[in-house]
Amino acid sequence: MLRNGLEPWHLLVVAIVVILLFGSKKLPEAARGLGKSMRILKSEAKAMKEESNVAESVPVQPTAVHTVTESPVVASTEPPATAH
């Protein structure tokens, strides 16, 4: 069914439809915006990767853990009082 799904004339028809919908003046602006967004995304991903590498190379200092102990609960040996 989809063996020959992307033939060259299909791509040509899609290109013509895109040009008709968006206009030839808007397409370069859209391409520039997409390129700028891709550069920003790439630089942010690189910065996150470098930040993660720096975090892995710095040894983590263990911190003291403070525990809170509660007073022990003493169970009563008397049966609970019932209201009649």
C-alpha cells in the first residue's frame, strides 16, 4: 500500500502546496526562525551536558543526617472505657 509513498512528484506537490499556503515571502523568515531555534536548542543541550560532566567530576561531600526520635508510646494494660 505504501511501497512507493514518497516519490519525487509527491515532494513537488507538497512543496507547491506549502508555497501557496504560506507565500514565498514568509518561507525564508520561517527557515531563519527554525535555524535560530535549532542553534539555541543545540547550545542549551551542550551547556547542560557540560554542566552534568562538571557535577559528576566534583566529589559530593557527605552531610550529617539528623534523626528525630519520638518519645516511646506506652501501651495501657487497662481496657478502654465504653460510654453507655
